[in-house]
Amino acid sequence: MDHAIGWPWRDTAFDAAAVVAAAAISAFMVLGSRPILEPLGGAMIAGQVGLALCLLFRRRAPLALAWAATAAAAAIAIVELAAPGSIVPANLSPDDIPWLPAAAPFAAYSAMAYARDRRAAWLPVVALTVIGTHRWNAPPNSPWLLQSLLFIGGPALLGRTSPRVDASSGRSPTAPNEQNANNTYSPSGRGPTNGHDSPLRCTTSSPTGSA
């Protein structure tokens, strides 16, 4: 039984779980006991949770989601570079990484797992990794490089090795049509075969009269 929006209910449940997880992490990043992002009057948590809600479409629009996460990460980095202390608390621990939205690991996985062109999916994944490392302004002995590789590279590689599934049909986009797989052509040119080396034969039955 399919969900009303056309996805199997199990996939929808996983997508909803990803939204809840990303939203919870976002709240912890902004409102936790040791926040790593300034609340900005509620604008930060609203933006993070809004991006988390976009995970509902991670199967239908994986590249758009990945680029949205990349744009959010770039916005945090650019604003903080232009106005230090406006986004990232001044007393931030060097072990905390504030540059990646909570939805970024889910977006990286989705881009590699569900995008039709995985080569194009590498672009936002690499961009997210570079932004996360923040090498142009990283403190000495910063773990941001390792954290970015774990938080972005890890999910991306996991998605890269997952089976390809077309979200609209639930089938692998590279799987042959069942009829074409069963009805192949004989190498000898004798016409379609039934998967073996013998050609298909059409038999008809004719009524026979009794003597």
C-alpha cells in the first residue's frame, strides 16, 4: 500500500524519522546547554528546522536538497566571516563544528543514494565538506577536517554504495524491463527467445473432429 504522496509507507516513515532527528539536532545546536550557533531571535532555529523539513523530499529532489544544505552552510560561513561573533558564539569550543546544518549529513546521503547522476551529486557533497573544514579560518589542531569527512563524507559513501532505486517507481533505474529480460533475441538471428537458446514458438490449437 502506497502513501498518499506516492511513496511506500516505510520510506515515508524513514523520511519522517530523518526530519525529526535533524530538527532535534538543530534545536540542540541552537538551544542546548552549550550552543554552537546564535539564536538570532529565533531565525536560526527556524531556518534549521525548515531545512530539516525539506528532508521529506530527499528522494524526489536529492540534488536540490543537497544544494540547499550547501547554501545554508555557505551563508553561515559568509555571515560569520563578515561579522565575527554574529552567528558563532565567541566562546565556541574548538572541538565543536558550527558550519554544517543538522540536515547536511542526511542531504549528503540522499544526493548519492537517489540522484540520477551521481557525478553531479559529488559537487554539493564536496562543497559541504570544504565548507565544514573551514580551513581558511580554522584554529590550530582543529578537528573540523576530520569531523567534516565523518559527517559528510561518511554518509555520502554510504549512499554511494546503496542500491540504486527510482523513487517514483520503486525500481532500480538500471534494471531491465521484465519482458525484455525474458524475451531476448537469439544470436543466430532466429527471432526472440524465452531466455534460453531456443526461439519462441507460437502454437495454436485447432479443433479436431471425431472420426
